[in-house]
Amino acid sequence: MIGTNLVERIRLDEDSALELKRIDVSGNSVCTPDTGDFADELAAMANTHGGTVLLGMDNLSRDALGIALNDLDTVEGWVRGICNDSVEPALDADILKLTMPDPTGQSVPIIRIDLRRSHFVHKSPGGYFRRIGRSKRELAPDALDRLFQERSFSRLTWFDETIVPRTKRSDLSYTLTKRFTGTDPTDDALRKLRIMRIDEDEVDRLTIAGVLLCTPEPQRWLAHAYIQAVSYAAERSETDYQTDARDIVGPLDEQVKNALHFINRNMFVSATKQHARSDRPQFSERAVFEALVNAVAHRDYSIPGTRIRLHLFADRLELYVPGALASTLTTDSLHLRQSSRNELIVSLLSRCPAPTGLDRMHLMDRRGEGVPIIRSECQRLSGCLPEYSLLDESELRLVLRAAN
């Protein structure tokens, strides 16, 4: 059944975010509406704020006309074809089959299409359109330029601020959240920090960053947001040489602390004694810490099925971080330039306290000194610079050489 909120919106008639469409099917093809015109309507909505299209409705009387059961799959395939083939780039749409009472009270099938505000500017057969009220308007050249700039910027900064469906305010941990608000976390404070946002149904939901730093178990919603750590006694990743393994979960700052503990527990420490005992660790704790912080702060959380991989060997430490480098960074310029994929996560991590003994107050240093510190620490301890490389333009690999 269709929700009461949408029934009320239908009663108030079409607007910028609601379109009602009659649908006519003949044989195995849709006759009405015209494919090109309908593609223009969908692209216009995605180019504005997103919205909902209901197929099987009379846009004048706002009554449900329905779609024949035998035609539902035909109409759904027609819509998917338009989203994938008639609009560039392809549209991301949710297509649902629902029932709604017609004027006689009989439940009839309709199709609901939900479109989110897109990260891209979409071109349809008629050109570039935007939704104004209940109609579409072609974008003037200056407005089109502004929209391209706006969407280009949003793709760099938007993902960690996106809403996580089915989350609610009560999922937040009071203790974790208070680190960022300083006082009792009010709704206004949480929205201002972008830990929480209001969705299209006027319900408060957590953002990606809010889930990752303010809930005790982020993996309930983002199953791939963890560190897989494995220690080997030799220089090869073979099961026979595996000495320790752990999936490190929890909020991002806890992941950093526990991954650092995993390395300290499993690496070798040599000792020399001339005038007094002197310990020399296999890896610099400061370099490892900076590498771990960068990994959780800058990884691409939009890639499902991936995780940060940490492999500890007798002669090296390898860290694999999902995602290509942000913006125009290269592996050769990492120590010279700054760019963040997840600005909100970086901002929140910069307020989290650092583990004791690292000569740092907060987990994240926003001055861009992380990679230079890794380089200098590795050079001092092992005589080798860290090695950065990109694998298939989708994963960053960092190798730290062990001390001799």
C-alpha cells in the first residue's frame, strides 16, 4: 500500500518533487507517455532536488487509474531502459510496485519511481532540464555552467554527509557523540555538525560520518567499514606462517587504536645494551599511527565489499586502502599536497583524542603533516622511504620497510 504521507501529497497536486502520469500499454510496448518526453521529466527531477513519479495516475483528477497486472513488468522494463539508455549519465532510480485505491475503492497496481538528487548533471533527449514547480524548464547556458560546478564540487565532499537509511537518533552513543558537541547533544547541534540530517520524510537520520564515529557498531550499517589485520612470521602471506589475525571493528578512532595495538603486539623489538638498554622496534609507532589515521580518514566508503587490509611481515608492513587518490593527487605528490575525500570525517577525527605517548593531542592533524612524518620516521628507522602505489586505480598500497 502507498503511505499516508504520499496520499496527502497527491491530494495537494503535483509540485517540484511529485509527478503523476497516465500509462497506456499496447502489446509489449508503452504508448503513453512518449519515451523522450518522459526521459526529460526524469532527468529534470534528478537535476533539481529529486522526487517521486507515480505511473498509473490521472494528473487532472489525481485519481489512481492503475496498470494491468500483465503490463507491470513491461512498464518497469520501459522505465529501466529510459534510466539506463535515454539519459546520460544513467539515472539511479528506485522502481517500486504498489497498490492504491481507485475512485471506487478498489485497490489497483501502480508504479512508483523515486529519484534522489543526483551528484551529476543529466542530459536527456531534449537537452538539459530542471524542475520548476510542476513543469520542466530547459537550463540556460549560465545556469547550466553553475549546475556543473555545483555538482562537481558535491562529488568531492558529499558522500560522508549522505544519509544512512533506517538509522535513527537513538542509534547514537551519548558518550561518543558528546566528544563533538561538548555538551548534551541537541538535535540542532547534531545537524550543524552534519552527524544527523533530515530526510525527505522529515525524519532525522544519521550520516555516513555520524555512523562511523558516533555509533558503537558502525558495521551494522556499513559492513565493509573495518580493518582486516593479519600477522605473518615470515616474508610471505602463507597460512602456515600466520601468527595472528583479527577483524578490527568499532568507531574509526577505536579502529586506529586497536590496529596500532595489534602491530605493537606482533612486531619484533630488538635491544642493545652499551651504557644502558636501548630498544629498537621493527616499525616506527609514529609512522604506523599516521598511516592508520590516513587510511580510515581518506578511504572510499562508497565501495561495498572492500575493507582496509593490514599485513605485517618479518621485513615489511603492507596497508591496502580502498579507493583511488582524491582529486588530482598522485603517489609522487602525497607528501607535497593535501586533498580530502571525506572532509566531514577528517573534521570529526581532528577532535578525537590521540593515544597517549604519541606527542599529539588529537587523532587527525589537519596541517597535512601525516605523510611527511611517515617519510621521515621510516627513513630514520629503516633507511627506506615508504612506498606508495595504486592498484587498478581503485586501491592504494603502502609498504613500510622494517628496521634491519
